[in-house]
Amino acid sequence: MTSAAMIELVLPDTSRDALDAIVRAGAYASPSEYIHELIARDQADRENIRKQLIEGLNSGIGGTWVPGAASTLLQTIRARSAQLSV
């Protein structure tokens, strides 16, 4: 079994009301379960985007290309990919 840590989470009233409604509706057993799933989904989404960025970088340049744009675009993609890896 994985270990768990207790954290304090401060939410605006509207977010807390939405969270409570989701749990009351029976979609999740507890607020913790819902937040855990949100984090897991976010991590999976980030990994998927990272893989797609790498696949795109490795696929080469195609189509019409503006001279000089490649280095700027690659820097932007690499920076964004690094942010997603956090």
C-alpha cells in the first residue's frame, strides 16, 4: 500500500460547494478521492502532451516553413515541455 500524507487545502466557497455536491451525488466516496483522481488525470494529461511534443519534435519539419522560425518554435516547445515535466 502507498503511504498518504495529510494536507490542508483552502478552496473558495464556490469550489468547496461544487466538491461537496459531487461527493453527495455519489460520484466519489470522499473529497480526497475526487482530488486524487483530478491529480492523476492531470499527470496523465501532462505526460501525454509531453509525449506528443517529443513525437512532433522527432518527426521533422513539414509543410511550408518561414525561415528563422524553427529555432524560436523549438525553444518554445522545449520550454513548454520542461514546464509540463514538473
